Amino acid sequence: MSRTTAPAPADRKDGATASAEGLGHGLKQRHLSMIALGGVIGAGLFVGSGAGIAAAGPSIVIAYAISGILVMLVMRMLGEMSAANPASGSFSVHAERAFGSWAGFTSGWAFWFLLCVAVGLEGIGAAKIMTGWFPGSPEWAWVALFMLVFCATNLAAVKNFGEFEFWFAALKVGAIVLFLGIGVLAIVGVLPGTDAPGATNLTGDGGFFPHGSEGLIVGLLASVFAYGGLETVTIAAAESEHPVQGVAKAVRTAMWRIALFYIGSMAVIVTLVPWDDKAVVEKGPYVATLDHLGIPGAGQIMNVVVLVALLSAMNANIYGASRMAGSLVSRGQGPKALGRTFGGVPRPAVLVSSVFGFACVLLSYWRPEDIFVWLLNTIGAIILVVWFFIAASQLVLRRRTEREAPEKLVVRMWAFPVLTWVALAGMAAIFVLMAREEGTRVQLYWTGGLTLLLAAVGFVRQKSARTAAADGAS
């Protein structure tokens, strides 16, 4: 057996592995590769990055580069642990192995909550695009349609999810590659009807740092959360034909491509379009750039791409939430009914995750001023909490794996443990920056409250389980 070949299900002794959870292995390498690329390319990049550009100006390129380096380090750490021990619970399983069941409980349910709320947000965004195309149609009807489609997709065999995500991701990646190609042609002045802009937009109108360090900080915070979604590939890898080989290859090939897409896109946009152009925020930076270049039908083309990005995220988040819930239950950290599998699919977990996501949509209509805002604030920094658990777990598990089974280290974190500590320091710095900024301070507090609540429940459950085990042994 090669070092990159997955062990047979019968040989897997970790109780949280895919086989132990009764899941199938219907995902192919091409699915994983596209999930790794497409999972992080969402509406946050196509539309939401405009706010970051407005705050940071041309220095948004530096903001995305800094956050991109942090994300690459986190992904490398997660890839190392997931290749050594593939599990559909991904970082939750690794946190449990490193620190105990409370850590797996906290990170797993926090991430599940994040994904379910995100499903609702993406459904609302997709519905707004559809009502723009079909005026007078109710938003809730579109959301209900999308939820039914992707709930049904995820209730079927996992290969159906993989096929949807493969083509969704292929369209998103193709759109960005085409955008970058057009942008480079325009920058060098060979695109018909355009002149090379030179450095005018980079150095003029306030310079490269028009709002100074404060603007860079706001742009940095915006860019960090735009990278969320990479974790899905390590969840999906457990249901692939060759989990170890699959996650290792997906992680290695995805990181530099994602950095190119994100940082490259920002560089093209701020070179071609003045950073303070209102269209960058109102229409989104990609549409604003294509309009600026006189590309016909740019708005509608990008609306299609954004719609695909939102639907892709809905599909992936329902999948990720259901697998995380199923993994938690298989480890005794949730209602047993959610952990049942049918044909290799945790259908009760899919249904509950979908219903919770749809409930978030209803709350956005019924209580938009309080409950829905509370939900948004609560999930604001969860991805950072997850990354913190990933880095801390890798510090512990790397040394343990080197002692007990070094052959499992198919993917290795660079310059361990120095870069792991660098990543942890970077996360701590972002937490401090969030506490400084009024717009993100509330999110930090609410996310912190949810994390502490889950940790407290996890500690109580862990203590109770140990007490019960001790009583049973006596």
C-alpha cells in the first residue's frame, strides 16, 4: 500500500471515520479538486469585495495577500490532519482527538450553526436576483424552490452533490479565468477600444493607501471572511474513493490557485477602475470593471455567475452541515436520530440542516430588526474560531503522529511549528482588530458568547461521560 492510498474501511480504527459513520464513497478526485476551488469562490468575492475596495483602496491587494497567506497556512494544517485521519467531521474530529470531546463539540456545532445560517443568507441573495429577473414574484417562493432542490440533491447519493458542485465550480472558475484574461489584456493596452491605464488608478486619488492603515485594516477584515468555505473539501474527502490521496492532492493544488484568483482579481480591478468609483460597491467590482471596459451585457453575465455562486454555496453548506451533524452524533455529541444513514447519506441531518436554514429565511422576514440581526452577528467570527481550533489541534496532533504513525504524514505543514505559531498569532491579531472596529466588535462579542456557551456545554457533557464510564467500570 502506498503512502497516499486510503486504508480499507475495515482497517480504519478511528471511530469518527467516514466508514464508521456509514457514509458512502461516491466522490471522485475531479469532484474534490473543484470543491476545493469552488468552495471559497462565492458572492463574497464577486460582490462583497467591493466594500473592502472602498475602504482600503488599491491597498486591498495587500489585504487579500495577507489574509490569503493566513488561509493557506490554515489549509495546509487542515490538509495535514485530514490526510492522516480522513473523517467527515474534519476539524471537529481533529480537535476532539487533540483536546477532548468538548473541543470537537464546540467547533463542530459552531460550524454547523454557521453553515445553516449561511444557507438562509444565500437563499435570500439568490431570490433577490430572481425577483429582479421576474418582477412581482415573491422572494420566499424562490427561496423555497432552491431549498427543495438542494435538499433533494443532498438526500440522494453523494455523487449527485459532487456533480452539482463540479459544474457550479467549473462555471465560477471559468468566469474568473476569463475575467483575469480580459483584465490583463486591458492593462497592457491590447484589448480593443481600451488604453493601458498604467499606474494612474494605483497611485492617484489618495495614493495606494488612501485611508491609511485604518482603511487597510477594514479591508483586511473583509478579505479574511471572504475566504471562508475551504473547509468543505476536507469534509467531502472522507466520502471520496481514496480519502488520503484525494485530500492531499486537492489541498496542494487549490491553495495557490485560490490565491491567484483572489489576489489577481483585486489587482486587476484596482488597476483598471478608480477605487472610489461608486459602481464598485453598487454593482460589485467585477461588473463595474467589465462596464468600465465596455463589455456588453456585463451586468447580466455577472448576475448569472453570482446566482451560480450563491446556489453552489447553498448546496455545499447543506452538505457540510449535514455531514458535520452526522459526525458529531456518531461520536455521541448530538441526538441519535440525526446520525442515521440511508444509502450512505445522513438524511435526517440533511433535513434538519435544511429546515434550520429555511427558518433563518423566515426570521429575516418576520424579525429583521432583532432576531435575524442577532443571527448575523453570532456567526460573524465563527470561521476564525474554527481556524483557531485547527491550528491548535495541529500543534498537538503533529507531534503525536510523528511519534505513533509518521507514515501518515502524507501532507506536512511547512516549517513546523514556526508557521503554525505564526498563524495563531495572525488570528489573535485579527481578533484584536475586530475588537477595535465598531462594525465588527458586536460580531466578536456575540460569536464569543456562542463559543463559550458551547464550550461550557461540551465540558459538562465530557465530565458526565467520564463519570458514567468510571461508575460503569467500578
